[in-house]
Amino acid sequence: MPGESGRLVPKTIPNPIHSILEVAQQVIHRISSKKGHGVEALFGLAALGGLFLLAAACTGGGANNASPTPTATARLSAVTTIYPLEYFTRRVGGDMVSVVNLVPPGVEAHDFEPSPSDIARIRSADLVVYNGGGFEPWIDRALKSSTNPGRIVVEAAHHEEEDGEGHGEEEHEDPHLWLDPLEAIEMVERIVTGLAQARPADVQALEANGEALAQELNALHGRYLAGLAECRQTVFAVSHAAFGHMAERYGLEQVAITGITPEAEPSPGQLAAIADRLRGLGVKYVLVEPILSPALSQTIAKEIGADLLPLHPLESLTPAEAQRGETFLTIMDANLANLRTALECTS
């Protein structure tokens, strides 16, 4: 019933252990007063033993009264901002984590702005994983407007802040670190740390999952090293400047038609200069992304007599890719195959 302060006041419930012990005392008294009555004494002892077993059951059996092991019903809620982070977090968290990715399939991740329902998800999440490096210019505002003292926030692609400003304001860095498999391993390690902080009871399972994924990413790195070792070209043309980290890792150079964000379109003079350079290098392919408009790439390709090939930045999947069950690793392998074609690799 409500108390004077308006709060619900719990009723006083009799402790069943006290009642059982009272009955036990009565049984002991009767046994001691029945000297010479062996049968009654035996029945009394049996009843006494049953009472003590009942008391033990009510107390949970002592050692079995410890906190239960976390189960699937107590999963952490995690919010990620882009597809690679969703994939990494799902792989590390497994059944221990429920993951919602904010950028849905088919949406250009650079254009994304969170809705009020997205802000609500960020507010209620146990863990938020974002990329950083300026990829999500809205992230600082979203976190500040959705205060949650218990929430853990992970910046997966940690960048050094050269200008001393917030991570959401940096535009000069290339934030596409996940396209370099070794950088992706470091991102996975940061996600493991964040999940372990949120769920310390499962740190061993989380670390094991992270190690398994790191091994797969290291094997992917090995495939890229071998596959790109002997190529006639070292320069490849792309829709936008998302592949700088990958290119640097494997001794290549990207020539991008647009900037780090696809909205940074070149002037007609810049387009002409790009076409001249690619023509002079004998580039035979222009690599296009599945979600961006191919118009500028088609213009360059027509100008230099090149063909188009897909190269996926993995910022988000297409609906068809999501439906087919494509993953970060399968798409990265497809990227490698197309890079080998574009670079005329023989190894």
C-alpha cells in the first residue's frame, strides 16, 4: 500500500525459515519426552530431518546461492554507426550482445544524420561504438544530447587530435581504417576492451572471440600481401578517397575522383587533370562503389577508354548484399579480386 510519502511500502512477509525452526523445536521436545517409545522417536527423527531439508531448500542450499551466470536474456545492448563496426561487434559479442547499426543497408553513410529514434537508441544503449576521425560529424552532439552515465563509448578508429578539438570535427583525416586489415585488428581490440568493460564476467569469452576474428583478419592481410605482390600497375582509380590506408599498406596509390567525402566533387579542370594522369599511366579500369552514383566515374572511364569495376568501401551494405548474407570478409575478398584485375596482377 502507498505510504505517507506516496511511495509503495512493501508488506511484511513472515520468514518461512522461522516457522520451520519453531516446528522443529516442537518435534525435538516431543522426541525427548517419549523415552521408551522407539517407533514414535524414529518417526519424529524422520520428520525432523525433513524439516531441515526444507529449510535448506528455502535458503537456496548455501553454496548454490551465488549470482547466476549471465545468459542470453541479459544481453548487452550495443549501438554501432557503420557496417564494419556492426560486424566486428557482433563477432566479438556473439550471443552476449544485441547490436543495432544506425546506418541501414542502402544508405550512403557519409550523408547519414540520426533521427530522434536513433538518439533514443544511443541514450538507452549499454555500449556505443563509433568510428571517429570525422566520419560521424554528428556523434558529439548525439552523445551530449543523450546522457547516460552508465554507457560505455568506444572510438574504434582512434585518431590523434592534431588541432585539439573534438573528434567529431576532424575532416582532414582519412577515417576508412577498416579497409586495412591490420588497422581493422586494432579496431577489434578496442571493441573487445569496451565490451569487457561493460561485461567483465565474460571477459575470457569476449577476448577469445576477438582473437578468433583477429586471426581471420590477419589471414585476410596475408591474402592481400600475396595477391598484390606482383602487379603491372601500382595506381588505381576510385570513386572517392576511401582507400588510402589500404593503398599505403600494400604499396599502392589511389587516384580519387572525389575527396574523402563523396560530396567533395572536383571542378571541370580537376576532372580533366585526373583523366590526363590516368590516361598517361595506362589505367584500364575505374573502380566504382555500389551505393554512390557512378556518373563521374563513367565520365572519366569514357574519357580514358577504361572499363568499370566494383570496389566496396564497406561503409554500409546494399539491401541485396545484406539479404545474400555478405559479410565484411567476403566483400574484402571480392575487393581483392577486383584490385588484382585493375592492377593487372600476375602473382
